[in-house]
Amino acid sequence: MHNSLHNTTTISYMGCTAQAFFFYFFMSAEFSLLTIMCYDRYVAICKPLHYGTLLGSRACAHMAAAAWATGFLYSLLHTASTFSLPLCQGNALGQFFCEIPHILKLSCSHSGYRRELGLIGVSACLIFGCFVFIVFSYVQIFRAVLRIPSQQGRHKVFSMCLPHLAVLSLFISTGVFSNIKTPSISSPSLDLALSVLYSVSGGSWTEDVEDGGKLAE
């Protein structure tokens, strides 16, 4: 936003480091929180009698703290690994923000490059595991909802769950593809389009939803 307002395309090295750190920190923490939100909805709909036991205030506080701690550790590992690499391919990024895959293209350290790619691969596997858990939870939710006799009740749950699942699918598919696609299918326009899609879809996750306790009612 600052660069757009001032018509500049430059950023300091420390500014780029901070931008990358906070971008991946908030994205990973948000994804963890949304996985927890999915579990909250699953318990509220499929196991409403156990909601108070499984998701009490202490359990919610612990899960939220774990989500933020995971985001911090994830971002710290990626940022430290990436910005410790020597850059010998210039300093021009073909992107509108400091994205780690584009920074890696400027590196001349093959061992460090492979190390960071390994971290990205592990991250992709963890994200995929969370996505499988989310899909499984929503399948159970939809099966439970279809047994609800009230059409208004079914419509209420579907209207809350489907947009969330659609945005989440868009974020995961574009984000993972942007980070693990092969160089043969890479292009500046494709990279830009994918980054816009997953950064915007990630930001659109903030939504006003009823908590699980109200949904269980």
C-alpha cells in the first residue's frame, strides 16, 4: 500500500525481511485458527452434548495459543532460512511483495535453496493434512445437517459452511501450487495472479460467524 501511494517499487532489506515474516506468520496462524474453527463447528453439530467438555474456555485458550505459537515458529524458520542465503542474482523481485519463492530465485546457495524447499515441502504436507481434516469434518457436518428436519436449520448451517470451505479451498490450492510448481510452467503473469488470489483469499477469511455454542443451539 505504501509503495502504491508513493509510486515506488523499492523496499529495504530489513523491510523485506519483516514483510515476509509477518505475512507468513499471519497466514499460518490464520490457517491454524480456521482448522480449530472447523473442529469447533464439528463438535457443535455432531457432538453437541460434549461441547462444553471438549471445548471449554481453557481448551479454547490453549488451542488459540498453540495456533499463534505455531505461526510464529513456522514464519521464523522460513524467514531465517531464506534470508540467511547469499543473494547473487541481483535484487529485483518479480512480485508485488517479498514472497519467499521469488527471493530463493536470487540465491546462489544450492544447499540452502534445497533446505528451504524441503521446509516448503513439509509445510505443504502439513497444510494438506489440515485440509483433509477440514474436509472430513465438513462431510460429517453435512451428513448430520441432512438429518435435521427443519429446512431453515439446514439452510443456516450450509450458508455458513460452504463459503468458508470455498475460500479455504481457493487459498490452499493457489498457495500450494504457487510454491511447488515446476519452473517449466512458471511465468511472471502466472506467479502474480496466483499470489493475488491466495493473498486476497487469505485476507477474506475474517468473517462474522456465530460461535459453536450458538450453532449447537
